[in-house]
Amino acid sequence: MKKVSRRSFIPSLGALLVLPALTSLSKKVDENLLPIYPKGLKKGSTIGLCAPAGPSHDLTEIDGFKKFLINKGFKVKEGKHIRKHLGYFTSTDAQRAEEFMELIEDSSVDAIFFTRGGWGCARILELIDYDSIQNNPKIILGFSDITSLLIAITHNTGLIT
């Protein structure tokens, strides 16, 4: 029997935790779903900052990222819970999903960048309105544990994230 290392076990465990959330999403996926490409950014575009999972432990990182984006010519809109801290998360599952959906439905926001990952994204997958995302396509950018949210969005809407 092959010995399993901690390095190979942890990603497998993460996949096992996310898989049930992805497969339990209530919307039946259309096999013929066409890809949706969001429009590109230009100077003056507005980028929404969102934290759908873990909090930033150093709020100066948010300030630095915001300053960087502004210096590149973008406007920045912060989600209303981005600077909060509630245990391992920024806020409750419902509040984090609501923050994300408010940025999706805000027609002045051209893109959403996530400031931090965390396993909390898997907890909000069933609270996301995928039809609204499909009707309001925009750049959605993140990495690490955010991937569960990105995969669910692409899988349910066709939006390239």
C-alpha cells in the first residue's frame, strides 16, 4: 500500500469537502451552456473588492491593494463586510453572499476582485443567485479557496472567471 503524505492528502481532502457543495447546487446545468466572456477593464472602470470567506488580518493590505488599483486608474468600491471579522470569516454566510451579490448587481461595478480566500466560499455556494450573475457578467477574479466559488459560477452560468 502506497503511503499518503500530508502534502498530497490535504488537497484531496479539500476537493472532497467542495465536491458535495458543487454537486448539490439546485440548478440543473445546461450541457450546451455557451461561454460568457466579461468585457475588459479600462482606465476609469470600477473594481469591487469583496471578501466572501476569510477576513484580512492586516487591514493595511486592503488599503495597499486599493491604492494600487487607484494608481492604475481604476475606481474602487469596497464590499460592506470586507473590513469585518467574525471568527474565521468576515461575517455570516448570508452576509458574505449578499455582499458578493450586491457587487454583481451593481451596474457601476465592472469587475470583482477577492481580497482573501478561505474555506468559507464553499459555505455560500447555495446562497448565490447564478441567474443574476449570468445576467450581469463581469470579471470575477480570485485564487486559492476562492476557486470553489469560481468553478461554481462558471459551471452554472458559463461565465469565464
